[in-house]
Amino acid sequence: MRHPSEPEIHRVLLTGANGFTGVYVRQVLADAGYEVIGTCVGSPGLGERSLDITSLQDCRRTIGELRPNFIVHLAAISFVAHDDPLEMYNVNVIGTTNLLQACVDVSHTPKKILIASSANVYGNVEGVVDEGTLPAPVNHYAASKMAMEYLVRTWFERLPIVVVRPFNYTGRGQSERFLVPKIVSHFVRRRSFIELGNLDVARDFSDVRMVSRAYRALLEAPVAGETLNVCSGNPRTLLDILDLVREASGHELEIRVNPAFVRQNEVKMLVGSAERLARVVPDMHSIELEDTIDWMLSLA
């Protein structure tokens, strides 16, 4: 039993703890004094539990045993070009609803459940996109996240849930399947050329460290039953990014457009409004993309 003079330790169940975002969220929460129990598929490491979120029985067992104060749900198939759409819906939609149903089934109500959706649900939208913008997903990944959101809302009156729609973000450790790490790695390795797809796309990029801090802040903020963008509000084109990495690395390379990388349904411009997030967690500070690029290049 905890002595009254001892600080209360808040337990967080973190799904997707070993993913790109999960590693940073785990560290941010641990640094703030949370007890973080990460989940994985397969053999768990220290401070982890094996959990298959596509199994309702497994979700019931894990939540019933741990009874976490908070749940941060990041586990998902997040690569837009993933080649198995059925698996994407099973993990992103069914897996998420299993976690919520399990809470109800074992009569456990956490203080907050944070669920990561995606700004991809907005589709091809021009200008600044706020949370009131009508979703219009244009690929299976975005559609799976939108379906997940609709079902999650049916639990809003039963569980304290916050849904986040992060726009593009990057940082050290992100797979080179994603745009910025791919570009950075080519410059770091002093490659003579890089093959890219659509060059006219513009994205709202954030730093994974800022995103992780935002997630922690939302756990502690007096907000539930809401959906919030997590973004910088500052669009940067692909050519902007190439210029930033070129200048920071001092390396030149040839840019080639590979037709195989050109997506016909590519979202051309996606920039978010961070006004709602700023009202809920007013002390959040963004990290400039230039600083993120320098941080990623410093691995070399």
C-alpha cells in the first residue's frame, strides 16, 4: 500500500511503444514520472506486455490485469502504401475498438484515453484545415482511421477519450520509407541522386519530440470527448525540404522523378490549424523544421 507521503505513480498503457512515435512518447512520459507499460507483438522486453489488439480477449486480459490510469493508443499500420488493406482495417479499426470494449467489459475507466488518428482523414483539402473540416479520405489508411474515429465516438459518453489527428511529423529513427528520413539519408550518404514522386506536394511538418510532448500534455489537460489537430500550422514543400537538407549538409545531388513513386491520389497540400490545441495546452512550443533537420543530420 502506498504511504500517504509518497507521490502517486500514474500507470500508462502505451500501445505501439516500440514504434517511431512510441519510443519518444515512452521517454517523455517516463521523464515526467509515469510508470509506462509498453505493448508489443511477440516477446516483451523490460517494462512491456505482449498484446495483440486484434484479439478482444487479449485486450480484456491486459487491461483487467494492469488497470492503467491512462491509455495512449499509438499501435497502427501507418504506412499509406501498405500492401494489405484488410490487415490495415483489422488493426486500425477493430484493434482500437477492442481496447475500448475491453475497458467496458472489465469495468475499468482510465483517467484519460488518448487515441492517435491521422490528418490524412481530411484528404485533398486546400488552405488551413481545422477540426470542423469535413473528412474526405483518399486512401485505405485514411479511410481506416476515419472509420476508427466514427466508432470511437460511440464511446465518448462512456470513457474519457481524446482523439488526436497528427499531421506529418519526423525525427531520428523514422523509417526511410517516409519522405524526410529518405531525403536526409541520401544526403548523409553523399548519394549522387535521389528518386522521388510528386514534387509539388506541401505538408505541415512537426518534430516528433513536440508531438510526444503534446500527447503527454493532453493526458493532463481537462479535455475529453474531443478531436484535436496536432500540427505546426506551417506548410513546407518538398522542394523546401530538399533545400534545407542541402544547405545543412553541404551536399548536392540530382533530383529525379520516378513515375513509380507518383501517387495518382496524392494529397497535394495539407496544413493544419493548431488553434484548438493551443487553447487546450497553451504552453506548447513548436520546433522549427530547420532544427529538426539539423538534429537528424547530426547522426552522421
